[in-house]
Amino acid sequence: MKNNDSNRIASQVKVLGISGSLRPGSYTRKAVRIALEGAREAGAETLLLDLREYDLPFSSGNPRERNYPEDVYRLREEIRDADGVILGSPEYHGGMSGVLKNALDLMGFKEFEGKLIGLVGVSGGVMGASNALVSLRNVGRALHAWVIPEQVSIPRAWQKFNQDGSLKDEGLRDRLRRVGEQVAHYSSLHALDQEQAFVKEWEIAPANPGGSRQRKLR
Ligand SMILES: Cc1cc2nc3c(=O)[nH]c(=O)nc-3n(C[C@H](O)[C@H](O)[C@H](O)COP(=O)(O)O)c2cc1C
């Protein structure tokens, strides 16, 4: 996908970032911020939500619960209003953080169905955040969202960032930005209501080397 191609249409979409770490100086928050830069560069309006600013109780498990604090409904509205979401999680004991899982449990199809989701994971250890990423992908599927294939895991995050929040490794930075760029681009494709515009934009989607085209060649 060429950057200027995605710029053409992604200006109509809004991409939210959510970090599943509440820690001051969180590397997950820094990583999500960089992914959002990619979305912004692709032309999307972006916003990094900070879960520390929301009074979120544990999910009661009742889908018709009416007695949640106002912030639950505020978060639902903000997510509903977005076209795409970048979810970032630290690896905690081989999974996503409880903070993020609970926030997602307070949401539902109304917030996520049909949304584009990009994933970012951060870990302290060498193994990276692959468990958190796999479980986030499952949650996205369960919420009927479109989780894009590309994702980024940052192992040993404490070694990877500069003081100003930028990444030392440019390749890693570019991969993070690409997640944001793709979320912006596919969100905008999803939002198109004109067939011709959709087809034109779809042409710059990654090629599928297999499928029916490949079968015809055999
Ligand atoms: C409760 C807890 C569990 C953790 N479990 C793991 C783990 O299983 N694997 C790992 O590599 N790091 C683990 N870590 C380290 C975090 O992934 C690491 O500190 C990361 O940077 C936290 O994200 P943050 O910087 O956004 O707060 C754990 C940290 C905490 C607080």
C-alpha cells in the first residue's frame, strides 16, 4: 500500500488508541501512540484514550446493566464513534492485562462489530507479547470486529525506547506505524458507500497470490 494512496481517503475516518497499562511511563502507551502516528499520517483523525481517566468498575456480566458509572457509557460512545481502534496490551502472566480485558468486557457488539482493529503488544521478557496478542485477536473475533493481520510485539520493551518516547529501532517504529496506517486505510474502505470508489481502493489492498485466480492457472 502506498502512503499517498491511503492519504486520499483515510481523512474521513477516526482511529482510537487504547492502552491496557495504567502505569506511568507505560511502554504500551508509547507504542500505541506511535501506531496512531501512522494512522494520522494516512489521513485519519486520531485520539489516544487514557483508561486512567475513566472510572471503570468490573463488568457485572449483565448486558442490560443500567447502574454503571457514567464513564462506562462515555467509553462506549467514544468507541462506537470510531472507525478503527488500536488496542495495546502488556503481556501479564501470559495474557493481556486485566485492565484491558475488563474494559473490553464492558463493551459489546454495538461498540466493536464491523470495526477495524490493530494490535500492539509489549513485554518485559524476551518472548514478547504473543500470548496477549493471540487472546486480543480472539476477543476481536468474538466481538465481530476485523482484526488486521499485521501486529507488533515489542519484547524487552524497557530496552527499546528513548527518553522522549520514540523507539530506538526504526524498523520497529515503521512496523508500528504501519499497523496504524492499515487500520486507517481499511477503516476508510469499510466506510465507503460508493461501489466504484471501493473497488478502486481495494486495488491497492495486498495481493492474494492464491485463491480462485491461482486455481484458474492450474
Ligand atoms: C503482573 C505482571 C505480569 C507480567 N507478566 C509478564 C509475562 O508473563 N511475560 C513478560 O515478558 N513480561 C511480563 N511482565 C512485564 C511486563 O510485560 C512489562 O513490564 C511491560 O513493560 C509492562 O507494560 P507497560 O510498560 O506498558 O506498563 C509482567 C508485569 C506485570 C506487572
